Amino acid sequence: VFAVMVAFLYFWLTGNSLNELTVVGLVLVSGMLVGDAVVVVDNIQRHLEEGKNITDAVVDGTAEVFWGVVNAALTTVASFLPLLMMTGIVGDFFSLLPIAVTVALLGSLFECMLMLPLHAVTLDRLLGPEKIIASRLSGSDSYLRRPGIVGYLARVYDRMLRWNLRHPFQVIIYVSLMFIATMGVLIQSRYAPEWGQRPILKLAFFPSDASILNVAVRMPPQTTQEQTSAVLIAIEKALVDMGPGKIANANGLAGMLMDSYYKPVWGHQYGFIFIELPSLDKRLADSSEILTEVRKSLEATFERDGVSLEINQQSDGPPVGLPVTIRVSGRNTLSVEALARDLKQELLDLASKPRLQGLIDLNDDASRSIQQISFTPQWTALSQHNLSQKQVMDFIAGAVDGAYVGEFRLSDDDIPLRVRLDRRLLDDPSGFLHVPIINEANGRQVHVGDIVNIKAELAPASLVRRDFQRTVTITGNFTENTPLSPSHVNDVASAWVKEHAGKYPGASIAFGGESESTNKSYASLMQALLLAIFIIYLLLATQFRSYTQPILILSNVIFAFIGVFLALGILGIGLMALPEGLLRPERGVFTVQSFIAIVGLTGVVVNDAIVLIDFINRRRSEGLSLHQALVTAGHQRMHAILLTSITTIAGLLTMAIGIPEFSIAWSPLATCFIAGLTMSTIMTLLVVPVMYLLLERLKGNREPMQESV
């Protein structure tokens, strides 16, 4: 509670809001906040069982784990803070998550190191001393002879740990096999579409379970706004007829649409419809099923006579563009347009085949055109009437768009005034030709039609330049539950362009949209992961004054990696093997939140190993043999390690399961965190001592294994 209140106070003082990200950050560390206190209290309890009074037990117990707990908190902070390195709009979106975690952890560290020991002494004085039977046995025997579930767990753990210490190379082989299985899952997921298989894991940048669907409508260029509005009304009626259990509301806007970055695009031939789904308790189907049904129904009914529909879910996260975004650019305009046209056709052909089946809504901005009226000056007439080209251009521009004539001043604002022709004259271009432009000295009026020729024609809706080069952008989307990912389409496009590069001199392709955001985000996350590991190594090397023992502790990062991808792999295989509906499809998806969970786990999973290695070193410094120190320290830390992990897992379990409802955005993060922490906890207790033993043998300490009495 103290740590959470410190976080609330920080956000209030800095003017930040409590939003979904900050709450997720606090939920993420809720178990860790308790874990620091568990380590301190458990060690105080151990000193009380050794017969010490409350004051000595509190002082000695807290001092013994002080640097271990401090370093554990700092390593967790070091793993989350590098997330601030994420760049762009995605980095801004996630920036509050590491801040929330860091502030809460530092508040928890202050409380458990300085305030918690005082609470223990105060409670002892107020409530009286706790009745604790001091153990007369030393080493691991005192733990093995405890009654109840605690003693049972100690005896099971003792048998497993001693077997591992007797067979260290077999343990390493088993761990290596799990790592190989993990790499197999990743390799199969990466290359499965090229092998004609369904990937075990699907890569998605920021999946959404939005309650709003967007329909972008593109009509032929000659379409009036009234005709576009009529089509939108028909689409809205078709949506409402699907029933209140699937569609709660549908609102259309004629004359504009929102692109994939939520920027408005204006034009009479454009329309946009917001579809609101019912609340979860009234919804008759999943949002993905409703999206599929809406696509099939609307495309079958309305995609004809030049009408194009683009239907997708409104994203819950930052705007990153469509999954497939290919930019064709170069200085040779003809080559760029030809390459874009042929590449789009190639992707359309492959989309109808198994290789890219599931790729839909392929469009390019070069094929979008608008109705345009061109005015061409009659140079002879201009000369006869003593008019310049600029005068004519200014008149036509002012007539159409208005001419600035001044400002109208209100009490609190200045309103710019523009004068332009009556819209009724502009709606009919032939009528505009009769508008007078000047009066000559002889009293004759010169009309617009006397000095210009007018022509109606189709023109590109936009001529985009990027880095001073002509650019055509090809975009596309995916159907629900398709095995494809943006990287697979990009690989196909790159291979085709490389094969036919000679036909399009001066043109090249680059990838944007979700693919670009994914690559940039994962690259910055990888940098954050490497920086976190480096900072953690420095902290550990400083504490243990060793270059090798920190490597033992950081091996927990690999164990967490194994746990995450083995769990996701099992869920992915379950999705393919079990009947549809038993598992949610999102269980087999690796998202940017999953990667954030791995980066965060980097600091969390080393915490238990820090205190365990510290206790092993302390027991050896007290004169115990290597094997006695390994077993004794393992028993001394087992209780605290299990409690710390269980409290962290308990704090995330409801989010991972989906209680009260499943979150596509955050449930995968919680699932990855729980899987990685569970695996690293088991490995800390059973494998880290084995690795410590092998490290000592490499140093020349070949002490034989001692059996317990």
C-alpha cells in the first residue's frame, strides 16, 4: 500500500494521469512489492528461530539481506528503465509503464528496509513476543524435520536438489534440450508460411479487441457527395439489420474518410462509417467473428460498380498503419508507377493462392483519382486584353477558394474574412465561364471564357513525395486468424522485386506501417534488453566482487526466455490440435507487450538468484563445505523464493486468465510474465546450485558430494 501511494503521489505531483498503462505497471509489480518484505520478514523469522531476541533478530536479519534486497530492487529498476529508450509514438505510448514500476519499487525498498523492521519491533512490544521454538538442529536438518506442508516441501526439495548435485551434467543436458525446443518453436514460427505450414506462434504488433469497427468507402471519382451519402445510408441499414446482438450502432460521414493513421482524407467520393459493437454481456459473438461477418456481407453486397470497401478494427494502441505497407519510390516516375502497379498485381495473384491466402484490401494511392477541372490560358486573348497569367490565376483562385480582404474583430477574437463567388456559379463550370473578369475602356466586359479554355478530366488524388522522390504506397490487411504476418508478405515482395529489378531502373521499395513500427520497436526493445543486462551485470559484479558469479545469476534470464516461449509454444500447438473455441486464438500470439514482459523479467528473475548466491557465499565463509553450503542455503531461501514468486504470480493471474474479461493487449503480457517467472523460480532452486557447483569444479574445487545424515 505504501509503495502504491508513493506512485500515486508522484503522478499527482508530476501532472501525469492514472491510465491503463500505469495501472498495468502497478499490477505488474504488485507481487514484487510484497516480495521484498517477504525476504526481510522471512530472514528475521529465521534469526528468531535461532534463539535471538527481537531486537537482535531484526537488526541481524535485515542487515544480512540488505544488499541482496537493495540489489534485487535496483536490478528490477534497471530492467524496466531502459524501456524509455523506445522511440517514436510507440515509445511515448509505453513511457509511463517503466516510470510507474520504478517509483513503486523504490517506495517499496524504502519501506521494507527502514520502516518494516521498526514495525516488527513495535508489534512485538504491543502484542507480546511470538512463541517460537528455537531449533536445536543446524544446517538443512532443521528444515527437513519441520511438520506440515512446509516440512513436506523441504523434504521433496532436498531429494531433488541432492540428485541434481550428484548428476550435474545430466541436469545441464535437460536444460539444453529445453532451450533447443524453444529455438525450434521460434524457427518454425518464422519460416512456417514458406514451408506451407501454420506457425506455432503468430507475431502481432499490437492486437486489439476493439468495440469499434471502421469502414472506409471509396467511390468512383465522378461521384457526388449526395451519391456517396446514399451508399453510406444503405450500408448503415445493412449493418443494423444484422441485429442488436452484433451491431449496436452505425454512423456514417460522407465527404471524408480516416486513413490508417487516423488522419482525415477529404473528397466527395469518400465515406467513413463508425460501427459500435454491443457491450460484452450483450454481444452474441466475438469481435473477430463479427468483423469477419461484416466483411463478407458488405463486400458481397456493395463492392461493385467501382465501390471499394476497407473494413478493420479500430486499434486500442498507438496508430501504426496497416499491417502491409510497401513504399515504392525513386526518381524515375514511370518506373515507380510501373513497379507499384506490377507488384500490387503480383500480390493480388498470390493472395488467391495458398502462399498469401488471407491477404486482403490491397490498395495503392496512385490508383486513386479525382475529378479535376483544368483552366488553360489562351495566350493570344491574354495579349489582346492586356492581361497577365498571374492576374487570371489570382482571379480564378479567388473565385474558387476566396480572396482574403481583412478581419472582423470581436471582443475576444479576430475572424479572417474571405470573399468568393456564389457556390451556384461554381457548381456548373459552364456558368463560371460567363463570369466577367475585367471591364475594358470601351465598356465591353471580358469574361473568363474569353481568355481560358476549360477541361474536365481525371487526375491523381495525390502525388506523394518522400525524401524528394516520387512515392507510391501499397497497403493491405489480413483476415482474422490468418497465419500470415507483415514480415512474410515483405519477404515475398522483396524477393519478387529483386528478381525483376532490371525492369524498373531507378525504383526501389521500403516497408512502413505496422511492419516498420514493429521492427523499430523490437530493435529499441532489444537495445533496452542488452542495456538492462549490462547494468545488472555491473550491479552484481560490484556486490559479489566476482566476474563469474553474476553470469550464474544472469542465466536466469535464459531460463525465463525458455519458460516464455515453451509456454507460448504449448498454447500454440494446443490451438492447432484442440477443437476450435477451447482456446482463444490470441493465446498463440507474440506481441510487443510480450517482449516488454521479457525485458521486465530480466530484472525480476535475477532477484531470487541474487539472494541465493549471497547465502551460499555466506555459508561457505562460515566454514561449511561446498555441498553443505549449497544445500543449506537452498533450504534457507526456498521458503522466501517460493513466497516471492507466488505473490507475483498471484498478482498477475487474474489478468492472464482473463478475469473479469480477457484483454488481448495485456493478458499475453501477464501470461509471458507468469511463464517466465515460474520457470526461473524452478531453475533458481534446482539448477543454479548445480551451475555454482560446476563453476567451482572449473576453478579446481572437486569436493565429493556428501549425503545427508
